[in-house]
Amino acid sequence: MKFLSRLSALVAIALCGVFLAACEPSQAGEASRAAARAEQANVTAQQDVMARATAQTPVPVIKNFLARKNLAEYMKRMDDPAKTWYVYILADNGAKLGYYVASTYPQSSCSFMTPPEQVKTIEDVNGVDPAVVVSAPSLMGVYYKGGGCDNTFFFDASSNALIILTGVKTWASDVPLNVDAPLITVAKTQS
């Protein structure tokens, strides 16, 4: 009988401990729940502001989609292999140094055909594989440090020469502009 009394007392104490542990949230769990409530309050506030803003000033019904038409026209012109481009070179003070007639639109030398970064996983001592972003090798077989992309290149229309401009301001147009600027040509070389 004493044994059953003691066993009943131990079971009652154990159940009370489980009950109290379940009722008392851990500090980490409470902090996590508080952060989630704060995030939800912020999202609710943003949604409320947008609902009131839209009610006060509704989004207009667009009929002409001019921005989309402009982008489509831009893409058509950029995709035309027969397009001639006039690339005007400006000095730092804005003076027109001259212009090239190019067979391609000037583009940044930091335009790549493959992604400049790749994601790698590195196994640490605990067997966890965190992901890190690293520079990917270029198609030229070298790595670039990133940033500093102030080179522009294009191809001369009459000679197909590669022209690379560094640190200069340019304008480009698919028609010649009525500006006072000398034509820059590629020198003839003897074979």
C-alpha cells in the first residue's frame, strides 16, 4: 500500500511538472512569437495603408500601354542586326569629341554570357553545408573582381574594328544627330 501511495505521489508530481513546463513558454519561443506578431502587425499596417491609398486614388485603367510599346520597340531595334548606330563621345566638360558609326549598340564590358557568380556549399566541421556566393570564372578563363565597369565596347561599321572606350560619356542614336562633331574613323592599315 505504501508503495502505491508513493508511486501515486511521484506520478502526480511528474504530471504537475509536465503541466507547468507546458504552461511556461521558453524565453526563446516567446521572443520568436513576439517577432512574428510584430511582423504581422507591420504587414497589416502596410496593407491598410495601400487599401486606403487605393480607395482615395484608384489605379487608372490603362488602355494604350505606352511604356510596354516603347520597350517592345526598343527591343526590336536592339535585335536588328542591320541597324547602324551613331556613338557620340563626350569630354568631361560636355564637349563633343566626335562620333563613330557602329554596327552594334555600345554595351558594357561587364555584360556576360554566363552568371558572374555561383553558389558553393562548404562542409564545416559539424557536417553542415552552408551556401556561399563566390565569383564564377569567366568564359575567358579568368576571374574578375567585380565593379569598375566603366568600359563600353562596340564594333565600327565600316571596318568591324572592336572599339573599347574607358571612362568616357557617350550618346548613342540609331540616326545621325544634328550636332557639330567630327566623324572618328579607323585608320587604314597596310597588310
